[in-house]
Amino acid sequence: MTKKVVVIAAGGTGGHLFPAAAFAEEMFRRNWRVILMTDARGRRYAEGFPAERIEDVPAASLSANPFTAIPALFKISRGINEAKRRFTELPPSLVAGFGGYPSFPALMAARAHKVPILIHEQNSVLGRVNRTMATSAAIVACGFERLDRLPASATDRKRVVGNPVRSPILAVRERPYPEAPAGGRLNLLIIGGSQGARVFGEVIPAAIASLPQALRQRLDVVHQVREEQVEAAKKTYAKAKVNADVAPFFTDMGQRLGACHLVISRAGASSVTELQVAGRPAILIPFAAAADDHQTANAEGLTAVGAADVFTEQEFEPAALAGLLERRLADAHGLAVRAAAARASAKPEAAKSLADLAESVAR
């Protein structure tokens, strides 16, 4: 029996490609052929992506500036024509779009070839490409109950499945929340998102350095910062006598997340979802410049159940953060309650639910 082909259209950032990879793993388990279609930028985040092959097609983001918009339109047109040609060779039984402008050519080619389309929106606000394709999609799957900017004509095709997460994060869910005995060690994990948050490297070390000495001495800090901020953050922690592991990237994020008592993070869809699945309390600082302020909307996934505190970027300064950290870290029982609330809000079967939907609409 010939295997069916699913083309996964995704790119732009890890936030689009991580859930796409988890979905791809599930489709492989179901004996599908998996092709990832992205562009050169998306390929940077696709190392180790579980696909039979990765195909680049030209793609571009449109802007209001005519000097860049016109070349971008030509590039997009080339990408759509290239995707159409490759679909003739395959052909796919389904195209699954996970957002980001590199997904657009494959989705438009699917529409032209009348290939069923499933889109998945990770955020609480429908992104621009997914918004454009929602009326053509057989299914509009989403990560959170809230989904703003969904066209009215597509509301009956909305399905809340959660965001698929990688296997190492699912494994954390099987581990109990670590105990924090009175006077014992406290593990604090700080992750800044795929682009790195400069403000995290400035505000957080200063806040931790200002905590009472007795609390600082109990902390084991794991802090992801931008490469150019590593040395400054290390000096701040060393001067405050705080045990800290500072680096731009950690390859063992599952282990780090499993060991931590509290997380400080942006409120990207993948970050919020991984905190839910792992069952970890958090302090979230939504990225102020995110399109449609979608990170503030994403944060509701944890704040609504009492599992996270939120700072706006305007509020995020050392004294305020230090005050909140001192309160939260002094209350081990409260942290455990918040961890349980995060865990209970998760949809750990998201990849399987999405694969079920995919198989239901594929030709």
C-alpha cells in the first residue's frame, strides 16, 4: 500500500517549527510520508526536523513599503509556482500549515491543487498567514481556547487541540514537581525565547542580586541570555554569590525544566504550552512588540488558572521582580499548588488529536 504524503508548511521561528515537528513525529508513527516545506530562514530552525526531506521554496514577508513589497510579491509568486510544481510530483494528501510567512507558498499551492488544508495556530491570536488561509482550510486547529481574529466564516471549523510539544517536554510531565524543603535548594530557570530577550539579561540578574542574602544562597539559577550579555550576567551573579549557569542556549531543556521550581519566561505559545505540559509555575513577561499583542493573550493560558504572574515590559524592573520573587520563593506550598494548576490546564495529547483531525480530512 502506497504511503500517503503530508506536506508540513511552516517557518520563520522555532515557535512555528517546534509544534510542527511534534506533529510530524506523530504522522511518521502513523506510517505517513512527511515533507517539510519552508524557506532558507525557516531551515535555520529545522535542524533535526523529523521529515523525509526538507524542501526550500522562495518566500517573503509583505510590508507597506512599495520598494520592498514589489520584490516580495515576485518572490512569493515564484515560491507558489515552485510549490505547485513539487505538488505535481508528490502529490500530497494533505497540507498542514503551522504559520509564519514561509508557509504561505505551500498553502496557496494546496488551494490551487485542491489539496485539503489543515492549519494550526499556536497563539491566542490568529497570525497573518493563518488568518488569510482560514477560510480555505478544512480545519482551523488551535493551541488555546481563545483565538482572536478568526474570520466569522471559519468559526465552525475551529478545533481546540492544544499545541503539540516535543518528546523531552512530555517526559517532564511524568516526573513529580520537585520538593522544596524549608531551607533547601531552589531551582530557578530563566528562558528568553528563540530571539533572546535583551531586557532579561539586564533586569533579572540585578533583581536576583538584590534578594536577601539567605535566599540568594539557596538559589541555583539557570539563565539563558544573549551571547553578548553572558559575561556581564555572570559577573553580577558572582558578585552576589549566587550559583548560576549562564549561557545563550541549553541543549538539555527537558532536564532543566524538570528540575526547576519556578520559571521566568516570555509568553510565546510554545513556552506557555511547555509550562502547562510540564506543570511548572511561572513569571511571564509578554513581548510588547508581538503582533496583535498575542503574547499577552497567550499568558491567559496560565494566569487564568492561577499558575503564573505577569509583568508588562513597562512594569518589568529589578525592584518589582525582586519583590515578587521573594514572595513566591518563600512559599513552597504555593509554588506546588501553582505547578499542579499549570499541569491540569495542559493538553498533552495535542499531537495525537491534531493527527486524528489530519487523517479525517486528508484525501
